[in-house]
Amino acid sequence: MVRAALVVGLVLGLGLSAAAAVADTRAGIAAHARGDYAAAAEAWRSPAAEGAARAQYGLGLLHAEGRGVPADPARALGWYTRAAERGFAPAQYNLAVLHERGAGVPRDIAQAVFWYAEAARRDFAPAATNLALAYLDGRGLPRNLEAAVQTLAVATPADRARLRSALPAARVGPARVNLRAGPSLNAAVRSRLAAATPLRVYRRQRGWVQVWAADGERVGWVAERLLRGVPKSLSLDLEGLRRGPLNGFDAAAAPRRVPARGAGSEPPTLAAYVGLPALFADIDAGRGRDSPEAMRRVATPRLNVRAGPGTDRAVVAELPRGATVRVLGRAGGWRRVRYGTEAAEGWVAAFLLAPAGRAESAADTRPAIGAGGG
């Protein structure tokens, strides 16, 4: 009887604690909305310490902006990371912006793209916009128009229109033309474009141009001689198109929750969530595709080693920049690795690894700070 009473008491205590955390988190959100930032900070401290993602995100907001608490980018980074690890897309997005801008914390483009992708697979539109821009201008990813257009399927219609208009305009000539998979007559024909179809032009190659058709999401290559109005310079005007950090709790931007998966199941790819391209395959192509027993180097200030392939899996260790690991297997954008002197094993994001002999880039030379990533 005593044991049963203890169990019941423990369950009730946990329930009351969870209810209190929810109530405090909501109280903090209400205080933040009315501009009482000190009260919001006080309300969020306890639930944030207990793992409430929205409260952790809220403390990140306050430290990032210096409202109700001292401005402290490193603390903002830490709170955003905790919430991001719990799958809260707004925190994943703000964490990505913080890494991309490097204002007061190490600038790390690889981490930025990683967290944009994590938020985008939860249908978080601002993250999809910035991820598409990374593909368009080659910031942290190989330049890839098709990947950008697929990613923009998650963005808002207004952002899709803004990014489309940033590309130079042209149109199909007086006759129908083939839209091909590559810049060659031998490339497969994807579709036919009607005469005078409006286009946006991305790049040219040996008499061909890669275009984005304005009447849908079609992307492909057309012989330049068959088009009209193609400008001599195909420079992109992407200034001012990046989404900045969120500064509150916007219900309209609430992300879709990604369903939890069973232990040991194959992790879904980004494409399985939102029709995104094989994001990590692009990184593999740029850094050399991993093979069994390949040696890789950590290319970010700190890298989380996880119990399984996904950011929802527990962190079992952290590796510093430059640490070497041996790749044992792969699942989507994740690698099972062996690391350390005790030959421990775990999973890391492929995005954040580089060939062991690769020279460090400018973005890889910042000092480590804050929580790990990936």
C-alpha cells in the first residue's frame, strides 16, 4: 500500500509539475506580448530549465535582444540550441540566423544551413526561404536552381514571388521549345514551353541557359538562341531577400509537428517531409562521398554525437573542431561513426563533416562557443 501510494504521489507530482511548466510558459508569452520582458524572463526560467522548448526559445529571444535581461548572444545561442534540439522550428530557425550572421557568436554557415533544413522539413516557411537563397547564391551549398525551387514549395507565395523576380527575365521566342534536363540535345526532354512563355534565367552554359518557367515550378535548360530578351549578364539581385530573426511568438508561422518515429526505424529524408531535394547529397558531392571506413574531420566548432540518426535522438557526446571520426554507415543525411580513444560509436550529421585532409576554410576557423550542433 505504501509503495502504491508513493507511485501515485510521484505520478501526480510529475503531472502537477508539467501543468505548472505549461502555465508558466503561457504566462511568459503573455508578458512578452504586452512588453513586460522582465516578467517574461522570470516566468520562463523554471520551465526552460525543465526542458520546455517554448520557454527556452523565449529566453533566447530576450538574450538576443537584451530585453528584460542583459543582451548576451552566447546565452541566446545556448537557449536556442536547447529548444532546437527538442524540435521547435522557430528556435531552429533563429539558431540558423544567429550562426549565419555571426553577430557576437562564431559564424558557421554549415550549422546555419543544417538548422534551416531542420526547420524547413517542419514546413517552417521563413527557413525554407533562407534555405532556397543558400542554394541560389551558393552560400554554404552548391548553387542549384532546381533544389531552390523545390525548397520554395514550403515558402510563402510572397517569398516565392520575390525570389523569382530576383532572377533576370526572358521569354520563349515565336515557336515552342523543349525544356531539357541538361544543357545538351542529348538530355531528356522534360516538357514543352509554349511560344512567349515568361521565364526567369539562372545561368548559361555552352549556348544553353537554365530557366525557371513562370507558369509553374518547371526548371530545365533551353537553347539560348530560341529565347528572347536574355540579358548579357545573369547576375542575381538577392540583397534584402533573406528573412531575419523572429522576435516573438507568431501563431501564423507555427510549424507543422514532425511525427515521432519508432526506435530503430529508418529516418525520413527531407524529401519525405516537404518535397525538398537530397540536401545532404549536395554536401557529399562537394566534400567527397563517404565510403565505409572513410576518415572524416569535424568542420564545426562543436559537433553533437547522437544515439541515432536525427536531431530528436539523445546527445551522447560532443566532439571539438578538427576531431577525426571513422564512418561506419549512413542513413539519409546522417553517418554512424567511431570516435575517441575508446572507440565509441554514435551518429552525426554528414553536413558537419569534411574530408580528414581538407584545409579549413575561413568559416571553419572561429573559436568554439556555446552548445554543439547537429
